Amino acid sequence: MTTSTPTLSADLCLKCNICTAACPVAAVTELFPGPKAVGPQAQRFRHPRLPSPDLSVSWCSGCGTCTRVCPHGVAIAEINIQAKARLAEEHAPPLRDHVISRPEWLGFAGSLAAPIANPLLRLGAARWALEKTLGIDRHAPMPPFARRTLRSRRRQRVVKAVPADPTNVVAYYHGCSTNYYEPDLGDKAIAVLERLGCRVVLPPQRCCGLPMQSNGFFDAARRQAATNIRLLVPYARAGIPIVGTSTSCTLALKHDYRVILGVEGEEAEIVARGTFDIFEFIAGRLEGALDAFDFAPVEATALYHPPCQLKSHFMGTPALRVLRRIPGLSITLSQSECCGIAGTYGLKHEKFAVAQAVGAGLFRQTAQLDPEFVLSDSETCRWWLEQHTRHKVIHPIELLARSMRLA
């Protein structure tokens, strides 16, 4: 995982073009000349007092593939994300970008108005109006709001301070998506962790800020980062692991705050070291409990798509290692680098067709395999894949819960 300053790493670029060859966006549209061209190659022209020289960087989806494949350690994706923030400063972003970058606000308001909001968002006329007024594509996935959030359903687990006895305690960072859209996923994650011997608490937390970062609102994203670090550092200091089911949220806590947003200090480092994706934690810390568990068979075929953000953790596929313990389950690994949605990227009307083209190979693989379900660790990937493949798409923890007789 990259920890150096992205702009300084640009000097390591040898123009080998491996990043461009691997880029899923450059492969499907000429609007994006490739991560090398708009990243380290253009970086030399980006003086703080000069205008940014390239608008084409806005077509970068931020999937991180370029950074992962670079043989010389250039933080290409991070350079491009910072360049997109420059564009947001110099060219006022549309209202649409402000709206979709604040899922915490949307989730809070939508959950309160769920009986009205959910049917309304299913109407074609309402989606057409959103496309014409805000530029949110009428075909983009919009999951229903939960009528009761995870925190309201699990009030007895909500804590304001570190428990007096931190033994076996896990602080669950559920993020916006689980709290406001998928509380059932949170219930199952809590059940799995507790069956494996943990005590789960819900610490105070805010949106990770990744949607703000992705849309170029760095100041707002840094405020979110500072708040989360302040709220979570007491748990990390006490040796309580911070565990999340949204792999994009955990990547923000572990990597983006420091490397992309430039948040410095000991507390940011402590939170980063104390944060784990849920299967990273289960495979690494609870292996003994797994060995002792009698998993129920699941006679099914599944396609597993590790999201881009998961790959950027550089920890392999711990979910695959755990799920292969389930008798009767046949798992096929996705052959695609990216599903296309890239967080909020695929919601935008002007980028929707590009996002579909990026995901076309994965859609075809799903159709050919025709699995009972598709697995993915990212909420936006699940919503995007379910819409485009018409298959049931779930978080891997839900399948583990089923085999553990917790579903």
C-alpha cells in the first residue's frame, strides 16, 4: 500500500505505459488518454499557481488499477485524484456532485421519509426529472432507504466511550451504506463476529468522506477525516480493532486520509494501523475460531468479484480463503478488474455508458456462469451488478452467516 507523497512519486515514472494498458477506462473510451498521460506525465505542469492543463483527468474513475500495476511504485491513481480536486477548485462542480458526495445526509433524510421516498424513486418520471435537473442517470442504481437504521435497531450496542474492559471487543465501522441502506448486512456481520468470540460495539462515527474526496471536495473530506480520527482513535489506542464491512470505507481510514488527503499526525497513523476489513480481520485474527467451527454445507455456485478498493488494500482475497471452508460451495473468481461503477462515477449521466462498458466483461461472465448469487465486498458494486446482471448480489459475510446458521 502506498504511503509516500503521490506527487513526489511521479519522478519514478519511466513511461512504460503498463498503467495505460491495464486501465479499464482507457480501454473503452478515447475521452481518457490513460493514467500515465494525465498523471505523472502531466504532473510536471501542475504548478500551484498555474491552471491545471488537462480536463481529461475528470474521466479517471479512481479505481486504483494504475497504482497497483505500476512496477516502479508511482502513486498514479492518487496523483490523478489530487488533480481532479484541482479541477473542482478551478471549475465549479455541478450541484449533482455536491448531492451524491454526501451519502450521510441523503441516508438520514431518506430513512426518515422512506415510505414516500422509496416508491417515488421507483417512478420513471422521477428518475427522468433527476437526470434532466441534476445529471444523475435515470438508469443508475438507487437502493431503497431502510426505514430503521442499523444504529436504531442496535441501540444497546451503541457506545459513546471505550468499554471499561476492552477484551475481545470489536468496534464496528458500519459506514453510511450499512446504516441507512443495508442494516440487515450489519446484523449479520455482528452475528458472525460474536459467534466467533467477539463483543461488538458501535462507536461514534461519521461518513468516511470518500465520496467527497472522489468528487474533488477535499476540504470537506478532510473535515470528515479529522472527525473520524478523533472519534475512533480512543478505540485504536485501547487495542480495540476497528472493523468494517465496506471495503471502500476501511481503505479511506487505512490509506486515503494520509496519502491522498494529506492528513498527518500520530492519531491518523494509529487509526490506520487499527483498521481492518472484516474478512481481513476474520482470516487474520480469528483463524482458530474458524478451525473449530462446523460449517453447514451450501450447495451453490457463486461468482466472487473483489472490488477495486479491496485490491488496493494489497491483502489478497481473505474472503475467498474463508468461504472456501464452506462444504458444497463452488466459487469462481471474477476475471474483470473493475465492475464500472467506481463509487459515484457510474451515477453521472455523462459517464454512465463508460461505466457500463467497463463492466461489460463481468456482466458477460455472470451470464455465462449463471451462479446462484454473486459476491462483492463493496456496496456500490453490489447495487450496480445486481441491476446489470439480474442476479442476487450479496456481501460475502452474508454467505458466511448462512453457513454458520445465523441467516
